[in-house]
Amino acid sequence: MYAELHARSAFSFLEGASLPEGLALRASELEIPALAILDRDNVSGAVRFHLAAKKLGIRAHIGAEISASEGYKVPLLAETRLGYQNLCRLITKIKLRAGKKGECAATWEDFAEYAQGLICLTGDEAGPLAYALDRKKGRECITKLTETFGQRNIYIEINRHFDREQEARNQTALDLAKRFGLPIIASNGVRQATQGEREIMDALTCVRHKVKITEAGRLLSANSERHLKSAGEMTRLFSDIPEAIKATLDLDSRLEFTFNDLGYEFPRYPVPEGETMDSFLRKRVWEGARSRYRPVSARAERQIEHELAVIEKLGLAGYFLIVWDVVEFCSGEGILVQGRGSAANSAVCFSLGITAIDPVSMDLLFERFLSEERGEWPDIDLDLPSGEKRERAIQYVYERYGKLGAAMTANVITYRGRSAARDLGKVLGFDENELARLAKLVPQWGWKDPKETAPRQFEEAGFSLDNPLIKKFLELYVGIQDLPRHLGQHSGGMIICQGQLDQVVPLEPATMPGRIVVQWDKDDCASMGIVKVDLLGLGMMAVLEDSINLISKHYGEDVKLAHLPQDDAKVYQALQAADTIGLFQVESRAQMSSLPRLRPQKFYDLVVQVAIIRPGPIVGQMMHPYLRRRQGKEPVKCLHPSLESVLERTLGVPLFQEQLLRMAMIAADFTAGEAEELRRAFGFKRPEARMSDVEEKLRRGMNKKEITGEVQDLIIQSITSFALYGFPESHAASFALIAYASAYLKCHYLAAFTTAMLNNQPMGFYSPLTLIQDAQRHGLHFKPVDITRSDLLSTIEIQNGEKRVRLGLNYVRGLREQTARAILDERACASFKSIDDLKRRVSLLRKDEIRRLSQVGALNCLKPQKNLHRRDALWESELALRPAGSLFRGLENIDEKSPLKPMTDTERLNADLKGTGVTIGKHPMSYHRETMNSLGVVPAKGLKALRTGAPVKIAGAVICRQRPGTARGLLFLSLEDETGISNAVVMPDLFEKFRFVIVGSNYLLIKGVVQNIDDVVTVKALFVESLEAEEQAVPSHDFH
Amino acid sequence: MYACVYASTLAEPSRLDECARLFAPSFEKTDSNTVVFEIGGLEVLYPRIEEIPRAIRKLLAASKISANIAIALSPEAAIIAARHFAGTTIISGVTGKAFENLSVKALPLSSEISEAFDLWGVHTFRDLAELPETGIVARLGHKALGLQEIARGLSRRPLLMEKADEVFEDRVELDEAIELLEPLLFVLGRSLGDLCKKLRTCGRATVGIDLKLELEDGSVFERNIRFPFPFEQSRTLLKLINLDLNAHSPPAPIVALTLRLISSLPRRVQEGLLTPLSPEPDKLEVTLARIRALVGEENLGTPQLLNTHRPDTFLLQPLEVRRGLRAPTPTHDAGRPKLAFRFFRPALQADVYLWLDRPQRVRASGIRSKIIAASGPWRASGGWWTSVPWDRDEWDVELANGNLYRLCREADGSWKIEGAYD
């Protein structure tokens, strides 16, 4: 028997080639009873390793190789829980001290401080002993190690990789072991699970050192021996020192720490004396309920009591209070906050102000959020305005629970698609051109089974699989998939701990200043029972908040989102007409094409609308039946009479996850917890055994209720197919609320809403140019960037009693924020008299910035008496940039009137698009309208008048190219002209034929036939050609 | 007046120069496709100006060169006209009108000036010509003024003349064919003497010799000898030719020879006061040539170890003698074997008898013995990304007679004795 107690996984980030699961599986195949993974300065793979090992019945030991300040790596194993806590604290200390991501080093004082409970191996060629032996200081090294970790906690590690130098070192190490009376332990210094993965290891080494494989030389492994070896192989290798093998088992038995005993405690919320967390929560909930339910209905009361009882039983009062506390902080600071996801199923969350949806009146299922049976922590996601306000909420949590008490969860960035292709391409020495071609291949490859499609794809791209390098590339590409590349930061997940979080998991600084992340991702945290709060940034929340402030300032009205008028006619008119550019969740091309069919008339319709354009309803073929029933084209029928109450509001078509849970509860007598278990069984991973167990249970339940035969099959089919993609109703309702608010603000306060949208870019589906064009079509006027009037962000100006949007300086591309602020500061002191005055007073202004300001017309107002045009400004600004020297000082005519001609319309448009990305003038297509008319092109707004089957020509600037996975290769194109947006669909064969034109042209002319169904017009393309236009390209939203 | 010839595609740039040389003793080679020369004085041969481009074109046609030809008052105007107007263009006066619609991109613009012109809407020569001079200078400097002068047709600059390379070449036609090396060297010696004298007169030296021997059977035998240092001594050069011809003899008697020296600047070395003396370069080169003649060209050079785990992988770099360099101090390396190792080149093919996967006996040319101790295997592999990956095991063995050898088993299972430990 042999235990491998020094292995590195791919979580050593480019210094290990196998995932922890792969190592555990291989160990189990080789009948290795225990395995220890010691990754470089982290335990990021430890949870996955623990879970995989548990499943396979092998003992998982946790440790890490810690970088010492001398440059070597000290392998440490956690013997006890205290040892693990010390390891976490040691890593945290050196990582936070380094302050810079990826850099850290421990001193011997650090090792001494956290040595308790840890066992130290002397390591491989990168270890402390090898380092010391190279310097003839072996004895000093061993003395230092024994003094630091204790005599009985040092093991002299011996590796045998058939290497002369290593063996010479081993002999010296054996002598030292004898001299100091220390145990010798065998290990294989594992870097990969199997021999073949050495190639991946070598490739990763090249990525790490940024060298080509042909130039890596001795950086690569000398041979392929550093893989997991069986007890037999290891015993043979160490036949001369059998005690080294035996020592592995002795040490294995000493290492008592496992992740079953992590010691994590969720923080307790501080409550006033005489209160418990449960009693305090109860009070807060009833306070909130009374203000939100006016009055609290008996049903709501029952639901709240039920939820409180479950929360009390599960001991989760502290969690709810902590989330409530964050929401209270945001409300106090005027930060918009709204819970999303399954939390909206909870009446307690609604009462605490965490969510905005009343689950009682909407009949939402609490167990989708929390159930006694599941034994899992609930998950509350809070949407906050993206940007600085969200950061304030995050920093509040850090401050409240201490730097070592709260942290963001990590996001493990893994090799996928293009990143893998690019890195490997560089390693194998492909040139830039080949790299670009290889990277382009990626989205088209059928990665699940690359062998099927790769040769053809490669040949089409001009690569032959007969070329050994290309073949190797493909092998490595497949092998490297899902291997961790580096540790990032999750977008908003925070974990909080009672006491010190750094004893549970190491913390490290994120790239972003002020942020600290744990070394586990959100799934690891969930697996370890660590509760998480997601503080997510939502651009639309920021827009809503900014809009409300602008409305208060410029309209003198105090708008409260919670009290927006319901069922506003203008809102529903806009939704029914698919006039939704800029609106939350309902603005995409797909949403726009379904809105006139669904014709939302009330809030719940909007909830359905948000949920229906999703892969679930589309793949599950629920969308069209629902829309047909909605339009009265198909009778409403239910799968079974007993399910009517569940499916009634969605016209007999299951659309939401909650519905399938309730279907299982009604049809098969599942408890709420069992139903949730069913949803998970048919979720993304879909393990066969679990699925068939649950299906069997469903059938048994339905048989008992005498639902049999075809109906039973139909119910089973709809539940099982839908579980994968279904959208939670509570989530849809939360989003629908925001969608409604955005529609309301756009319909009633267009200037404020548009200004807020322009100030929170990038976000949403459309570019600022399209947002401006749309607002102009709705009658809003814009004013250009003007150095004498513009603020940093866009603002509202009143002219002749009418609100107009003034573009902000932030729209001037290339103008640095610090320069813009310097301009504003100077302007606040005194207005600028001339370009020369501007240049003199704002010394930060660079040549390119002043040129760009002149080019976009921002300096036109600096000499109103001379009626400056953009070229005049350019002429003047060039002089301001080069003050005349003594030679020219006497010349009178250097400051003469500009001899330059004003820009033409097209030049001005191009200057706008190039300099700001937007234009407030005419749409580029309007300059071609005459030509378009002569070609018989129908403008976007004229399309509705055409009937299905009519031949048509459309033309415009391409603003969207989409080829969704659910559309079987169809390509959807949106073309914008001065009258609106026209949509075209391109069949796969036509796309192949015109691929170059479609992808490469900014302006297109499409000949096709009209499909006008329910007022939704799409042109089925038959021919596509590029329009030769002098105008710049407009931004396009492509292939997302 | 100036003529410019611009050939948009050109197989042999030297043909264009040859044409230019026939019309003017010196000319400007603006780029590989463009030549400009003065045509003043040609009126004696060609009384009407139109005849000049006609004559040039005729000559070009003979060389199968198709080109634009332009004649103008200034070199710049001629160049621009030749590059942008097809066929023949003659601009007898100021170019203003002729060029006014040309894009400013035809001018040699810096990126900064190009960006400024773009922003100003200055697209053509006329746009540029119309701008006030002081305004331009004040904003974009004198360079932009120069561009405006070109646009206005007022640019006046001298030609930047191309100076023809001195040729150090001698051809000797022999009355009788030479069969032996000695008389050949006698002839070569005389030629070399003359050429080296010419070299020194021009302040030049040579870094190579191209020797073309025309043989009695009608074939040509060529040798191209290159040196790491410039030489100017005919005696050394003759010795080097001698050694080279010794190693590579012509297959038939010689009837004519052409000797061409590749000229370069002479070598100038300031010796340091404390720099140890090293061999004179010409003597060293002669010695090396002797060795080369003995061992073959491919076996002479400076070995450079390659960065790989594969043992004994090196490359022979051309020999380079650098003065004042000391041998690197060996770094202390505790793990390395303490014995010196001597590679057998080539390695000895061997038969090895194994027992329990360990070598027991070895047999090779001159070696046949029982192995009394063996340590290994020492394993290395690599090149997995190539079509010839390698994989090998090494054993250090002690034979009965006490000799220590290194055995190697390649991936194909063959055994070699790679060398011995001294």
C-alpha cells in the first residue's frame, strides 16, 4: 500500500496539469487509498478534491506549497483543523501583505507563527532542502525546519524520476535523515494524473513562461514520470528504502483533518439585549409586513408565520437579518436595491423590503427558495445600480464584518474556446495570422465531440490535420479545456463568517483595489455550507436611480418606484407596439418580435413576456403554443384537470419552474422539498441514476392518483424537459417590475430616461447612437458636446420651455476624464474666451484631445462673433498647440481668419461618429434616401404596410447580427435607417453564400420577401449586397 | 529639366539603373522602382524635348521594362508626375495646374501632418497650395511648407546622386589550358596582386572572393570563398585560394578565369593595453582553412549546446574569435557527477544483455565484458510536438576491468556506448 502525499493539481495555475477530480479518479483506479493535493500558495481546488475523493472513497488530505522569500516552495500538510486554519491564515497573510495579485512570499517568522498543526515535507527540486543542498547548507536547512515545525513534523521527501542529479540529492538527503533521525517519505511529486498529460504540463509551462515550445528547452519536463503511480510501481522504485513507502501510510493516518470539519459559522446579527435573532427578525418582518400589505391578509399572515417557522427551525434568522441590514443601508444611502431570483418567492423577504414582489398575491412557491428537506442555505441576490453605488454597498459589508470577516467569492477562469486556442497557438509557434484563424474556428467547433467536426473545420480554415503540429494543437486543445487559468473575482457574490473568515479559506487581494476574494468559487462555498449574498450590479438600476434624480431636478416631480401607477396605458401601448428600445429585458429583437403577438395588457403579461424569450420555452416548444392560445388561435387546454389551478394563468402551457414543482406536487403528491429535488435532478448535470429514480417516483405518485397512460407520459415529458431551462416565476416577476419601471419612465420622462441611459453606457442591447435616434423619433431634441456648456456626463437643458439633452464631455473619444474635469474646474472659475485661452488655462489638454474637441464641434462656441465652424476651430487650435516663437511674433497674419472650408454634411457626420460614436444630426442613411428611393428601397417605417409574400428591398446601417443557438443556423439582421429598424432573417445556406458581405459590411441592402404576421414584419433575405457608403460604421451588436 | 522613370513592377532593379546611366553619368535612385536624372545637354542629341522620353522608352522596351516617364522643371515634380500619371508626361512650366487635383497622399506626409490635413479637409494639391504660407508654418512647421512648395510646383532640390560601386574584378584568358594548380596559382597571384593594389588605393579591403574558372570542356567551375574579417594582403588571399582549390579541384583544364573581390571597409582594431595577444586574423584564417580542408567544412566551428534535456545536443556555429574574452568560471554544482565524461564520436553500437531489466553484460567493438555495477536508468524524453519525438534511458556501468561507461537505450530499443568516464 502506498499513499501519494505530494501532488499538485491544475489549481496551481499553470503549474499542474490535472483537475483535482482527475487526480482523485486516477488515484482510485490505481487503488491509492489516500492522496494529498498541495497547490501553489492556494487551496482553490481543495473543495472539488474533497468532494471527488469522498465520492470515490479515498482519503483527501489538504495542504499547499508555500512560496518562501528565498524562492523555494515549502510543502505543508494540514494535520489537524488548527493546522488547516493556520495554513489558511498563513496564505492570507502573505497574499494580503504582497498586495499584488499572484505575488507572495513567506518569511521564516511567518512559518513559525503558523506552524502548529502543520506537517512539513522537505519537497522536490523546488523545495527548501534541494535549495539548501545546492548551496551545501543541508544541515542548516534541516535544523531550521525542525526548529520551526518540530522534530516529529518534518519528513525527508524523496522523489525518483530517473534523474541523476535528483538521485545524487536523494543520497545526501538520506544521510541527513539518518543524522537527524527524521523519517523518510516517498512521493512522486505528482504534477499530472496520467503519463500522457505531461504534454499538457509542458504546454502550460510554456504559457507560464511566455515562450514557444521550441524555445522552452530545459523549462520543460525532462521526462514523463511525474504522474500518479501505483503502490506496486512505487514499491519497486523504492525497493532499497521500504521505510519510505511505509511512511506514507503512517503520515496518512496522522493527517486527521478533513473538510467534514471546517468550523464555519455564519455571523450572528447583533440584536438588542433581551432579544434573540429569531425574535428580532420576527419583529422586523411584522413591521415590514404591516407597511407593505395594507392590510395583512389572513393568507399572507399564514404564509409569513410558516416561513418564519422554517427560518427559525433552520437557524437562518441571522442570514435574513444580515441581508435586511444591507438593504437598510442602501435605503438609508438612497441606493436603489431589489432582490431577484428565488428570494422573491418569500413573503418574509417581501416584508423585509429585500424583494419587491408579493409572493402571496402572485401565488409563488416558497419552497423554491427555502425548504427544510433540502438542507441547503438559501440564496439571496440583490440588484444594485452598477458602478460606484454598488461598490459602496460592498465596502459597507467589508466594514461591517471586518476585512477578514467578509470577502467576495472567486471566479475560476478556466481555459475555454478562444483563450485556449490563442494560448496553445502561441505555444506551438503559430503566427498572428494563423492564431486569428484558429481562434475564429473555435465557436464553430462541436467541442463536445471535436473529432466529428474538427477535420472539416480545420480544412476549411486552411489547416490540415496531417500536419503533426495541427494535430497536436487539437489534442492539447481538447485536453486543456476546463483547466483553471487564473483566479478571478465573482461579479457580486460575498461570503461572510462569524469570527475570522481567513481561518476557513485563504483570502487574497483582487486586481480591483479595495477588494478581497476568497480562494473558493461560489459552488465551492455552497458545497462547504458557506452562505453567500450576491450584490449584483445592474445597469438598469443605475438608470432608474439617475432618472429619478433627473426627474426631481428638471421636472420637479418626486417619483417613487414602489408607487408607480399600475396599468399605465402609455406603457402598454408602447409594449404592444414593440416600441421598446432601451427598456429592460424587452428590447431585444426577439422580444420585439413577440411583443405585438403577446400584446401585454397587465403586469402579469409582462412577467410572461420576460420569461418567454428564453431558451427554455423556445427549446421546450412552449412559446408558440402560448402565443397562439393568447391570440385565440388555439383552444386553451390543460394536461390534466387537476393541474388547471397551476397552469390556468399561463393558458395551460407550463412556462415557469414553479409550475413544474407544483405539477409534481399535485399530480404525484410530491412534497415541496421533493419537487425542488426533482428540479435539481433534471437540472444541468442530469445524472442518469438520479433522473430515473425521480421519474420512477413521479410515475408511482401519478399512478396512485390514477393519472396514467398518455397523460402521464405528457406530464412527465413536460416536467423533465422543462426542468433544464425553465425560468423561475419569481425572478421573471422581479425583472418585470424593473422592465415596467423603465417603460414608465421612458414613456413619461423621455429626456430624463434617455439622459440616464446615455450616462450608464455600455449597457443593454443597443448602442447610444440607436438610443439617440430612437429618442429623436419620439420628439426629443439633443444638443452637441460644447466646451462652454457640457458637463462630464450628459445633462438636461431647458430651451424655450422644452427639455433637451446636452451630450456630456465623456462622449468625446480620447478625452481623458482628468482633462475633462480640469476643463470643468477652470470653466467654473471663468468662462473660456478663446481656444488659446482654453489651452493656456488647461495645461493637461493634449494635442489629440484639443484636435478631437475641435473635430466634434465642441469648441465652436468659443468665438460666437466669428461664427466659428469646426474647421475654424481646428485651424485655431493647431496654432494654440504651437505658440508662435520669436520669429513669427511680429507677423500679423498668422492669426488670420481660417482659410479652411467648413465640413460637408458627410464629413460632419463622420467626425461625429468617429469622435463621439453618436450623431445628433441626421441618420447616415438619410443622406442616401434619394438613391434608395430610386432603387426602390422601402424605409423601415414603410414595411408594416406590406403584406406577406410581397417582394421588398430594405437597406440600412447594420446594428445587430445574431445567430442564436436555438435558431438552427438562422441569422437575424437588424438594419437601421432614419425612420426606424427593419429586421431580416437569413437562411443558413444564404448566409454561407453571403457570409463575407454580411459580416464585413457596415451598410447593407437586402432583397427579399416580406413576412408580416401579426404586425411583426421580417424580411426573408434572398440576396444581400454591400452598400458603398462614405459614412463611418455605426456600432453593431454582433453574434451574442 | 529632369526626367523621372517609374517602373511599377520591375523584375531586376539594376536594369533601370543601366538605362539611366545611358542618359546621364549620374542619377538619383529615389527607390528601387524610380530613377531621376537631369536632361540638360541632351538637346544636342534630341533637339525636341518629346524625343527624350521616346528614346528612353525605346531603351526600356529593349529591356522589357514598362514604365511611366515624366519630364518636369524639378526632380520632385518629375517624380510625382511619373508616379501618378500613366505613360509619358511633359510639364514644361510650373506644375500648379497639372497637379491641382492630385491627392495630398501623393506627398511624403508624416502621420501628424497627414492627420492634420485630413482634419482640415485638405485633400488635394490645390487645397494645400491655397493655404497661407505663414499659417502653415506657424501650425505645422517648415516640413509642411516644403510640402506646399511641392504642391505649388515650386520645389527646388538637388538630385541625390547614386555613386556606382567600384568593381574589383579581373579576367584572364589563357593561351593554353592549365592543368596544374601551380601555374594556376601563378596567374591568380598576378591578378590578386593587381586587385589588392587597387583595393588599397580605394581604401578598401575584401571579405570574399568569387572565382570563376572556365574549363576546356565548356563548363564553368565556381568557388565562392568568404572570410570572417576583411583582408587586403594578396599573399594571404592566394594561400586561401590555394587551400580551397586543394580541397575542391576543378574537373577539367582551365582556359579562362574571372576573379572578383567583394569589397568592404578595412578592419581597424585598437588593441587594449592589457588584452592578451591572439593570433593574427590572416594567419588564423589560413590555419582554419587548412583544418577545413582536412576535416571538411561541416566539422569546423564553435560548438554551442542546445537548450534541451537531450544529452550531447549541440550545433556548430561559424567560428568566431573574440578577443579579450575569458573562459566562463564554472559554477558550483553539487549535484553533478564528479567525473569527466568523454563522448565517443560516433557512439559505439552495442549489444547489452539484461536481467530483470538491468544491464548484465555488454559487447561492442573492442569492448566485451561483464557489468559489475550499473546505476540507472536515467530517463529523458522530449520533442513530443514534432514528428520525431525522442525517448532514451541511460545507464552508468562499471565493467570488470574497472572502466566506467555510459550505455544508452534509444526508443527503438537499440543500445550504444556513448562514452567513458575518465
